[in-house]
Amino acid sequence: MEIKHCVNHPDRHAIGVCVITKKPICPECSTKYEGVNYSREGLEELKRRRAQKTRSGIWSRAANLAMVAQAPLSFYLLYLCYLYTFNAFTGLAK
Ligand SMILES: [Zn+2]
């Protein structure tokens, strides 16, 4: 089994690999976050992914909200149409 060396410090032994970049990293280069080792690039990547996720989350939530808000609105419009035609008919009848 070969001894892995840090991707940033070839003279140092790696203590693990970044879960994102899969690159071997030494204690100095690793950041323990939520119990997992990340390299600096790995953390940046994680932040980027999380930001994207929350952004798309907001959009899907907004889309859901639009769907929910749009349903009663279309019913209301139908109701208005119904009232209008009804009034038109009763108006004609008189
Ligand atoms: Zn290092």
C-alpha cells in the first residue's frame, strides 16, 4: 500500500482524502466539517453546491406557491365570468 502525500504539500503525509475532490490532504489542508474531511477546494465546492441547492429550493418553493395561489385565482375568475353572464342573462330577461 502506497503512502499518500498531501496534494498541496508533497513532503507531508496525507491523513485522509477530501470527500469532494478525492485528493489526499494533510492535517493542515483538511478542514473537518460535519465530521468529514474537506480540502479547501472541497469546502468551496460544497458551499457552491449548497448555494445552488438553496437557490433551486427557493425557486421550486416559489413555483409551488404560484401553483397554489393561481388555483383559487382561476376559480375566482371563473366565478366572475359566471356572475357576469348570469347578470347579462337576467338583464336580458327583464
Ligand atoms: Zn497539505
